[in-house]
Amino acid sequence: MSGNQRRAVVVGAGIGGLTAAVALHRRGWQVTVCERAAEPTAVGAGIVLAPNALRAFDIIGFDVTRAAGSASPAALGLRRPDGRWLQRADTGAMTARYGTPPLAVHRAALTEALAAELPEGAIRYGAAVDDAEATGDRPLVRTASGEFTADLVVAADGIHSPLRRRYFPAHPGLRYSGETAWRTVLPADGPAPAAAAETWGRGERFGVVPLADGRVYVYATAVAPEGYRPTDLHAELLRRYGTWHDPIPALLERLDPAAVLRHDLHDLAAPLPRYHHGRIAWLGDAAHAMTPNLGQGGCQAIEDAVVLAHVLDGTEVTDIPAALTAYSAARCARTDALRVRSRRAGRIAAVTHPLAVATRDFAVRATPARTTRRAMDDLFGGMNGVPVAHIGSTGAAM
């Protein structure tokens, strides 16, 4: 190992942290990932990788389909509880426009595949980060299992990011959206639904997403008090969604309540002023936690990671703080606009008054196709501040 090899410590082995670790490793960095959990876990739900996230993976030469499969549904869209489509998009048309359709995968399969791209021993499990000192030229990361010095610290420590609280103490933190969510993945023991769809009711939603490996990701949301936990989850879900259109009732019958994850939906109450401090860079939920209404939380973490590696490529150690300033400039506006847009979309989807629901459904059906395409172009069209073609020219050599 050369004495002048740049060193990075990544805090958190989630999707964003592991993508950053892989991207930096492929650009010659020595990377250590500190993860709080004692070991990898197979528990988790699904994630839809939109074309922008898949394009970012292509830039760093990571092929998610090798581990997670490549099957995609024929269509995706929005429905009413009676099954009527409010909006529907053919994935073939999306492929023609964006180069690839969205790909839905199990989160555990994705993190396992990313981890396999790193050298043995790069991920330190059971290494919760107690603090990171950003003073001087060599940040110091303290964990329960030891200390690490580095040229760069990547704070990918999640929605409750301790490092965000440490370095932005005046920030108001998280804000409850008013909705709680339940998520699980069902085994591939029956025919997969032909389409991925989210169904909108009155203050309630239900999503059905076929995964690329044949399993089915299902999720539900409901307007509820923060911390809401029904005593009988299966009965609660059947009460709320059991009379909705097929295949929702059949999927609910297959559901194992013990395998259901429950989360209140939060986002940041205000944007961070920047995504860096000295030699520390924040990404993903730690930087711009957003509600899942646009399906872009994980996708933006992947974009963050690839842009971060790009702005650092070829940078001398002394120039890392300036490179992180460029990273903030490239990412802050795009991600915060999506955070705000996602919250607004959630408010529309979660209306409860019958008149408001009817107005919402009519507005969705009446939205011109060109307006919908423009909205998708904004989501899927690239990474703000860093031309995709330029990134790809450096990534192709990895």
C-alpha cells in the first residue's frame, strides 16, 4: 500500500454508505466502513431503483442485476381502491425514454452485493461511531472498538444522524409527516403481480411492487398519530385494506405480521446549510431525509455517493475541503427540492375528506401526459451540477 494513499472512513453500512465506499475504493481510496449493527442482516423491505440511481451505479461499474435479478413489471402507476387506474405508465416507454426501467430489489440483496465489492475486512461491524473530530488535516473517528484517522469522513449514519446533530446543533431536526407505514416482502410462492401500483384511498395507501427476483414488496401507509401501534396488526391491515382491489386481499392473507416493519414517516424540518464541514461529508438521510412519496430517498443517497467520489477524484489531500464545498454545491439544491416536493406529494396523497379525495383523483386522471413526463424527467434526468456524461468518462476506466 502506498504511503500517500488517501483514506476514508464511512459511517454507516446502508445503501448510501456502501455506494460511497465502493465508488471511493474504485478510485483508489483505502476505505473503512464503520457499522453500528453487530452483523449484516437479511431483514428489510424493498427499494425501487429509479433510472437515475441505476445510471449512477453504471457510472461506478456496479451491476445490481447480478445479485438482485432483472425482471421488471410491465407497468406502474396509481389506482383507486376499486381498482380503477388513476395514472399508468408502460415500462417499455420508460426504457425508451430513460434507457432503463425502474428496478425493484430487496434492500438486503442490494447491500450484500455492494459489500461484496469491497476488500475483506473493509466493513467493521459492531463499530458504532461515538464521535468524529473534524479539526486538523486528519479527522479522528472514535468507535466502541477503536479509533480511526482518515483524510475524509463520510457521514452516512441515517435519518437520526448523530454526526448531523453534532455539527449542526441549531438545526431543528426531524418533522413528523402525519403518516405511519408498514412494509414487508412476501416470498415468491405464487405468480407475481403484472404491475407495480400504489393505491390511494382516504388517508390510506397500499403499494404492491414485484421485485426483480420474483418476490413481492408490499407497503401500506395511514394517517395516524406518531407512534401508533395497533395491538393486532393483521386485523388492522385487513380492516383498512381488506376490501380493496385484487391482489391486495390475497397478499394480506399471505402476510406474516412478525416480518412487517413499522416506521413513522419523517423528513428534515429544514434544509441543512451545506453537506460538509471541513473533511466530513454528509449524504443520504443524514443530509436530506425525505418522505418516500417520490421513491427517491435511497436513489438520492446513491446519487450523492457517486457525485462525492467524482468531485474527489484526483484531488490532493490538501484540497479535500474545497472538493467537499463543490459536493455541497452540486447536491444541496436538487435534494432539498425533492425533499419539499416529496412532502407536498404526501399531503396530496393523504387527504381524507371525501370531496378532497374526489378532487385529487380527478386532478390526477386529468393531468396531461406531457406534464407527467416533465415531472419524471426532473426526477430521472441526471445529477444536478455534475454532467452525467462527464462522470461516465471517468467512471468507464474503473
